[in-house]
Amino acid sequence: MKNATRAAIPSGMARLLKPIGSRLILPLGWFCLCPGIAIAQIASDGTLNTTVIPNGDRFTILNGTSAGNNLFHSFQQFSVPTGGAATFDLVNTPNISTIFSRVTGGNVSEIDGLIETRNHTQPVSLFLLNPNGIVFGPNAQLNLGGSFVGTTAHQIRFASGGSFRVDTTPLSPLLTLNTPIGLQFGSNAGAIVVQDDVAPSPVPSRLESLSGLQVSPGNTLALLGNGITLVSGNVNSLNGSIELGSVQSGTVSFSPTLNFDYSQVDAFSDIQLTQQSQIIGAGIGGTTINLQGRNVQLSEGSALIVANRGSLGGDRLSVNATELLSLSGTNRTRTNGSRIVTNTAREGKGGDVTISARQAIVEDGGQIATQTDGSGVGGNLSVRVSESLFVNGTPSAVSTLATSIATVSSSTGESGHVTVSAQQLQVLNGATVGSSIFGLGDGGDVQINVSDSIEVSGVNSRSLLPSSLSTSTIGWGNAGNLDITTATLAVREGSLVSSSTGGVANAGNLTIQASEWIEVSGVAPGSLLSSGLGSNALILDPVSRAAYRLPDVPTGNAGGVSLNAPQLRVQDRAEVGVKNDGTGNAGNFEVNANTIILNNRGAITAETQSGNGGNLVLSVQQRLQLRDKSRISVEAGGAGAGGNITIESPVIVGWENSDITANAFQGNGGNIQLTAQGILGLQFRDRPTPGNDITASSQFGVSGTVRINTLDVEPSAGLIELPANPVDPTQQIVVGCADTQNNRFVATGRGGVPENPTQRVILDRAWVDVRTLSSDRAPLPAQLPSAPESLREAVGWYRNSQGSIELVASTRSTRGSSLSCLRDSASKTSSNLHEIPSERSPEL
């Protein structure tokens, strides 16, 4: 930072930097508000052997209390005025590698000068603890041989169980203060502020020219407080690490190499970068930037940048927001929005970008990106949001900056892959999510997983750049593939979901899996730019072709498209399909859906200018419907053959001048094959008409064929005539079943009732014996049923030969037996049978 003479901040003013709730009160321009106030001092609190020797604005700090390679200092206050310096001189303690310094008074540490260590034997790292807050002004500098940790924690914890606290309690036994392992934040810890009055410069070509708050190459600069704010601030690292952790309460653990772990933090606070603030990590590889907080906000053109200028990899940029990540606003010249970017300019692999948040907003030209400008592979980009991700372009006509989440290659290196996951995703007003190629390298794949809904809508009102989910190439490298998984996908108002090429390379493939529906509809407001979904090879404007040395027409092939969804709706002039305006071929377009609905000039197309037309394959389980001049078409404009259309659907309906066509110009016309149970409205014709046509033709070549497979169904077959008047079923139930009317009662069991009264009952037997019967079988005697006897009323009786009495109904002349009792001469009783005529039987 600059060397200017400024007054220090009074302690009363500095107290305004204390956080109130979750907000930080920061009066801008406070460094020049109070001239003539007494200069801030560095003073020992007398608890340790710290010696402070002042010399005007310069302070030399000697002695302290040592424990092994650690040295401990304790101050009543610690501030460095503008142009001043605080020098930790280790002449009396040369074996020290780490200095731990605490501030036990009630003032904020105001650093607007130099903090340095002086040791001729080894590099030294410095920990500065002040729970009241730390402010780094425009002229703050660090000249350390090792790392710097500035924190508002209340104590440092050590591996042996001891701690170094910021109060005046006796120090733990020195032998226990060996290896630091964590920072403990108490209640009402202060904030950390880094401020400058001049916007930082871009990343310079010579990394040694980086200016701002930084440490020596290869080391770590860490700021951990209860709220972190950069106002035009600049924090840099050369081949090292930058750590910003905003912690309200809990413990932050760290390793001996200062890798920080936030798993034991109870509550986080916010991180804000405003007015073109920058955090830059650059070098030949291995540079990292990590931000951890509750709400992380970059505004007004602020940036996080990791730049690789060497041959090594290992760069990394991570942002973890437990609540909201926000990128918004442009710089003063409106040339840049707020950015999170990694870049490689040589053969080293670019850094990976990892974003994690509950919600995320990227708008007003904001960018989350990885780039390669050299032969090195670009870094991968991962954005994981547990709830909503909002990517919004510039809705007004103020700026043409594109809001994006993307990987980009402009040289020979391949671009990185993109992974986006969220519950909801909105891409609006010209914003884009994807990967792009402007050079020789191939593009990375893009994978988007959204559990609920995706909405892509609108265009940039000034540049007319459409909102998009895309992979593209206008260079010599192939575009990557685009894979989308969601419940619902809406593409509206001129937006695009596509993989495209404008040069000699090929477009990628597009695969979409939607568990509920896909809708593509509408045009951009005030224009004829229609919404689209598919894969294309397009002719670029002359300026772009000249800039990237591309042919007048693209020579690459369009990619294939595969859609799987219960419902696909294409309406209001929107189009889905594949297209090639150059010499290459169009890809295939496949849809698997329950229903496909095309309405109000909606279209499914496969078109080529010179190459072979693509094929359309539609597999529909319920209904395909076309209305109001909608169309399904394959066309080949030059000598290429027209593509084929294959449709399988139970019902195909076409009304209001809707067509299914396969046409060619000089090549052979494509073939159409329709398989359906019924086709309504559409008819085969040899040329287009104002009606609903099915055509396959070629203007100068051989016309294609149309094959329609429908079931031969007679509509009236199997129908039963129903009575004109309804029947009251209660009057059709009888209480009994007479035995003289040849009635029957049949129990069919679980076989149920047949679907048609004329059909037989279906048997319900699940087991059928199919064993072969023996051929040696005994003949069975024929059994003829005897004629049934009708019941008649009895008219007499008689005793049969067994002595039983039988009732008889016959009137024929038969003789029976009667019983009488007679006395003989011997006075003995005997029984004699006497035949009596049957007609006397009524005497009974």
C-alpha cells in the first residue's frame, strides 16, 4: 500500500468497528476525519517480559517470554500509525520460529504502517490476537519471513492442553505451550477490516509487482474475526495461501501448516468485499484462497482471483457460506462485475473453484469461472447450493456484461468441467451456465443436478444475449457435453438450452432427464428470438470469424439430443431439435415421453444446409398432439439426404394446419414411419397443403417414403346395444328360484364376470395338470341318465313285501294288500292278506 502521512484513528472512533448483531458499522473515509489526534502507541501490559522501545512512529519490540521455538508477547495496546513501524527484533531470542502476541487492553489495533520481524537465522511467523478488532489501513504492510495470522479470538489452544489467553491471567506452564492447534472465540469478538482509498489494480504480468497486504512467498496470510470487511482493500499471496474465516463463536482448528478446520464452530459471521476489493493468490502453482462465513458478499466489482503463471498445479479457490453467497455490482467503469475466478496462462493446471452455500445469487455481470489462456488444463468448477441458485444478467440497458457460471478456454488448453447442484435454479436476463471454447482446446462437460425446478428465461436487453444452459465452441476445439437432471425444466422468452459450434469443431451432446415435465415456449420480448433446446452448428458474424480465423460456414457436426420426461411441451414459436447451417451433419434428436404437445407454431426439427439431415425419433406412450401450425420436420437444404422421422404413439393428433414432413432439396427426401392405434386430422399428401399434412419429398432428388402402421379396428365391433330406458335393478331381484322353470344358479368363483356378455367366463384355476394320460385305460360303461320323475299327489297306500307301508299316486288297476283280523275255530289270531282294488284306497 501507499506511503502517505495520515492521522491515526482515535480509540473512540475505532470502537465503532465493533459488530452490532450481524452488521458492521463502518464510517467510510474515517482515516482522514480526525487530524491532530494523538498517535496510537504500542505498549506492554507488564505481564510478560515484553520490552517496547519507541522512536517516534517506530517501535522496536524485544525479549518476551519464550517456550521452545515459541515466543510470547503481551501488550496493553498495539497500533501502528501511518508511516510508522513495529519491529519484532529477535536478537536476544534467535531460535524463535513463531511469535504469539496478544492485546489485553480495550482498544482496536489500528495498523496503517509496517509490521516486521527481524531474525537472521530463520523465518518467523506472527500471531496477533486482539478480541476488540483489527483494522488495516491503506498503508499497512507485512514484512515477515513466515506466515501471519490476525485474529479477534480470545485464546490460542495448544496440543498439550495449555492456552494463551488475551486476559491478564497467569500464563500456562511454558512447557505446555508447544504446538498451536486452534483459536477459541468468546462472546462479542471484534471484526477485522482492510481498507484502502484507491481501487486495486488487475493482476500484473510480473507477480512481484503485486501490492497490498501480503506475506513472503510460500506462506499463509490468515484473517479470522467476528466479521471481515474489505473496502477497496487488497490482500495478496505469492505461491502461498490466503484464509478468511468469519466466526462468531466456537473453535477454529488448524494444522502446523495452517490448514484450517471449521467443524467445531458454533456460529459464523459475515464476509464483505466492497468497492473493487481484491483477494489475489498468484504464482507458479500451489496457491490457495479459502473463505468461510455465514453470508459472503462480493459487490461493486470486487474479486477473488487465483492466477497460475507457472508449470505446477495445485491451485484452489474455495468459498463456503452457511447462508448466502452474493456476487453483484460492477466497478466504476462498468468493465467488470464481481468475480470468483481461477486462471492459468502457461502449462500449469488451473485452480479448481469450489462453492458451497445454502443460497447463492450471481447478478449484474458477476462471474464464477475457471479460465485457461495457455496450454494448461483449466480448473474444474463446482457450485453446490442446498436451496436456490439465482443467476441473473443485467435487466437494464446499462451494461453488456454477461453474468455467468462457466469454464472457458481461449488457447490450447482444455477447459475444466462444471458441476452445479441445487434445489432450484433460475438463469435470467442473459445469464449463462456452461462451458465455452475460443481456442484449440476441447471444452469441459457440464452436469446440472436440480432436485426441484429449473427456469431459463429472457435475454440481455442491450446485447440480446440469451439466458442459457450451454456448452459451445467458436474455436477449433470440440464443445463439451451437457447433462441435466431435474424435476421440471422451463425454457422461456428467447432463452436456450443447447450445445453448439460455430467453427470447425463439433458440438457436444445434450441429455435431459426430467421426472415431471419439460417446457420450451415463447420468444424474447420485443423481438423474434425464439426459445430453443437442442444442438446446433451456426454461422457466426464476420467480426467473430475474422477474430478466431474461422471459415465462412461451420464445418463441424451438431451433437445428439436425448430427452426423457413424462411430458414435453413446445409452444408459442419455440423450437427444439438439431440444426447445422454448415457443411456438417445434424445430430439425432430422440424423445421418450408419455405425452408430447406442440401448440401455436411449436416445432421439433432436424435441419441441415449442406450435410445430411438428422433423424427424429419420438417414442410416446400416450398421445402426440400438434395444433395451430405446429410441425415435426426434417429438412436438408443442399445435396445432403433428408433425415428420417420415426414416431410411435397410441394416438397422433394434428389440427389447424399442423404438419409432419421430411423434405430435401437436391438430395433424397427422408422417410417417415408412424406407428399408432389411431391418427386423427393428419393425412398423407404428396405436397404441402393448408391442411394437416404428412409428406416426404425432394425438389430435385428422390422423394422419401411414408409408412403408416395403424391397427385395423372396426369401431362398432363387439359393441352391445344398451336399452334406451334405464332399468331399476331393485325390480329385477327375485326372492326365490322356482324348481319348475328350468332355472340355474352358476357360481364362477374368482374368475369374475366377462368383459362382454357374449364372452365365456375366464377360469380362475391357477394350477392345471398337463401330465400325459396313459393309453392303457379300462373302458368305462356308458351311463345313461334315467328320465326324471315328476312329483304327484298321493291318493292311496299299501303294504309292500317287506311289510312297509308306501303311499301311491297311480290310478291304474293295481292290486295291493289290506290287513284284517279273523278268529278261527281254534281261537288263534292269524294274519291273512287280502287283495283289494286300488280305487278303494281313499277309504283311508
